[in-house]
Amino acid sequence: MSSDESLPHPSLGVSEEEAQARFEALQAKLVPLWRSIAALNQDPQTIVVVPSLTLDQLEEHGVEMQAYEERYLFLLFLLRQPRARMVYVTSQKIAPNILDYYFHLLPGVISSHARKRFFNPAPQDGAARALSQKLLERPRLLEEIRGLILDPDRAHMVPYNTTTLERDVALRLGIPMYAADPKFFPLGTKSGCRKLFAEEGVPHPLGHEDLRGEDDLVDALVKMRAERPAMQRAIVKTNEGVSGGGNAHVDLAGTPAPGDPAERDAVVDRVRSMTFEHHLGRYVTYIAQLEERGGVVEERSIGLEVRSPSVQLRNTPLGEVELLSTHDQLLGGPEGQTYLGAKFPADPGYAAAITREAAKIGKRLAREGVLGRYAMDFVTVRKADGSWDAYAIELNLRKGGTTHPFLTLQFLTDGRYDAEAGVFTAPSGAPKAFVASDHVANPLYKALTPDDLFDVVARHGLHFDQSRQTGVVFHMMTMLPDKGTTGLTAVANSAEAAQALFEKTVAILDREAEEAVRDRGLPE
């Protein structure tokens, strides 16, 4: 059997209706558990982390997949609770030196005590398949994981995103899952969220949803041009695209005026020559996916300055909507639509405004029964008077690229974010900000190992300092020697200082990598 072949996937042995009923019964256990957690009574609990990337286009292989699964090792900070146990499942075992790095970051904890309460079961399977699928293929391993749960009534599972695969893992383990029920998946699609925005009165770009192929797309663009004759560019998005990977761009500049007999043919030509955010994008493949999964088209915002902030929220089992943070996303790629990282907090010029709009969706999702962390993405456009217009563009019912750096900051500092003021403050009263990226890359970094990285950090005084509550925290270090890529979060007392620390760190890594590959000559 090749490394990419799957094992037989045992059936749950019940109907889909019975499986859903059992899952909802498990979810009801979150209410008393959450009341206990909120009371900070130090009752024992087990957190089972399954950071499975169950995505539409899963391309990561080997160390890349492992690195993304390790991206949420900040959850180790939950072991600050002295009676908490954590079962952190990954495709392959986490290297001991990487675990040591995180355990030594834990403030106010005896690391050896925390380490005894940490478990890392793994199928040792590096194939490009979702971790949840790998677990469901291995009933014995699932039974082993279940054996690490001391009390199923005092346990819950934390996934990255949720599909029926993650739901079925929770059913196999007999514990609830703190995340959105997969039945709510349509709400988080590009078409679904546009409908939500319209229903809740949240401003969003001109566009159309539920597109199924070329004809629908062309029809929608013609209608949009009739409504907005000056429209120059449009973005097409497949319903389930992630991090901009499902986006394509249509240039409409110079086409015949709306209503002109030649307009439709011209729009067809522009659609067939559209460009893709993903480097492997091809028209025939993209249209086939649009036909199969559906998608949307929206006017691409233009103005004096355009930014891409986001708001992070969570809905608790007690029905509360918590406004967690705002970020300005760092984007790259051919058309600036690929997620690379984030700055926290978002610009105060629009942070409170986008938070208020996100709160409308949060309340709606709470009424629907959606649980867990999620994020809303916006586009903000600066006007001539310096103010900003904000438009909601996406709803991600899962953790995302801004989850791990923000929670790392929160756990390290015990600070709080004031959603109305748009400021994060540590207990000392000092404001905190960060710049974070999952894509700090240089081909020369392949000459470095995680241990080399730790040495560089120590020698240059970059390590996070608990007394000052500033410094650098690394993640996704597994990719360093194989892909020349790592992730980092630079924490400081202002946005400017965080940016300077981030740039300083990258410059130091570049110099150290150049030194690592410098030819030493033959020994004499």
C-alpha cells in the first residue's frame, strides 16, 4: 500500500439521523462542563486536540501537514490549570525539543508537572489526508485515545475545522466537540455568508451568490455592470476556498458599456481569461469546481487605500457571544488575496466599526446554536476625508491563521482586549501588539534546525521575556530544515515596536542562515 492510500473506514453502524442525534446529546454535556470551567474551580478535565486540516483542497505533504497540526501547540497553555490533561493528536509524533520549547514558555507552571499531563498519540502517518480520517481508519488508536480520557463527562474535543469526519471522531471518543456542528457548514460558505450578511443588515460588496458554472458567472457580471457601470474588476470565489486559494480575478476594464450588444461576448472573453490566486489555477478545472461546489462573484473594492481586517469571535455553550480581537491581515499572492499573516490589533480607524458589524452575525449564530471560535473578514476602503467604509466578505466557521498568535499573546500575558477601544492591555497596564506570520521563508533556512533556531534566539535576546512581556514566539518549526519556512509572532508594547521586532528577527534569521551555509573550506 502506498503512503497516500487509505485504510478501510469503519462505519459508525448507525444511520445518519441516529449519528446526529447522538452527537447532539454529547454536545449538551458542554453546558455543565462550561459552567464548571467558567467558575475556575480546578475540577479535573481532559482536552483532546485534533488539529485536522479537513479542507477542500489539501495539498500539504509530510512535514508541511505536521507543521500545520503543530501550529496550535499554544493550547499547551491550558495545562496551567493544575488538574487539566491534554491529549494532543498529530499525524506524527512531535519532536521532544519542540515540546520543550513550548513547555518552558508556560508562565507560573512547573514544566515537569505539566508534561506529565500531556499525551501525544499519533498514527505515524504522513500522507496528505486529514488527521481525522487517519484516526477513523484506526479503531485501536481511537480506543487508546479514549483510554487517556479519565472522565468523558469532564472532557471535550477541540478540532481545527469541523466536518462529519471530526464529528465522527467525537462520537467514537464519546465526548462533545467545542466547535460548530457540521450541519452549520453551509453558513460558512461564500454563498451562505453573503445571505447571512444580507439578512442581518451587514454591509457587503455588490455581488451574486449560488453560481454554478460559466453561464451563471457571466449572467451575474452583466447584472452587476448594469447596477454599477463603473465597475472595473470582480473577484470570483468558490464556496469552500481557504486563505484565498479559491479566488479568481476578472478584469472588466475597457469592455463595452452595459446594454451594448457586444457586452456579453466581451464579458465571456474576460471570464475565460481570468487570473487565479492559486499558482496551479486552470480555467477548465476552476469552472468545473464552480459547477460542483458553487460560488460567488463580488465587485473588487478600489479606493485611496484598501485593507483586509478581520474580527475574531467565539460562542460559548452558555449562549454568550464573545468579541475576542481584531486584526489587519497581511496578504500576498498574485492579486494580494493569499493570507500570509496578521497585525494585532486592527487600525483604530475601523476596529470598533467592524466589531459592531461582526457582533450582528455573532448574535445570529448564537440563535442558530453555533459554538466555538470563528472569524469574519472585511474589506475597508479609505475615503477622501480619512474615514473608512467597511464591507463584510467572509465568515470562517473554524479556527484560522489569527487564532494561534492571539491566544499565544493572551495566555502569555493574561491580558484582555477591549473591543470598543480596540486595545489589548496586560495586567500591568501596558498595551500589547503583535505581528505574526506563518510564512517566514528563505531557501537558506533549510540549513537551520529547530535547535539552531533556539540558539539564534538565545544569542540575540529575541526570546519572549516574561518580565517585560515582549519578545518572539516561534511556531511551525518542523518545516524549517525541509522547506525553509517557519512561523513567528513578535510581541511588543506598540504596533510600531512589534513591526520593528518582527523585521529585526527576520533580518537576524537571514544573516544566520547565510552564515550557516558559508563555505568553511577543507580542514587542514
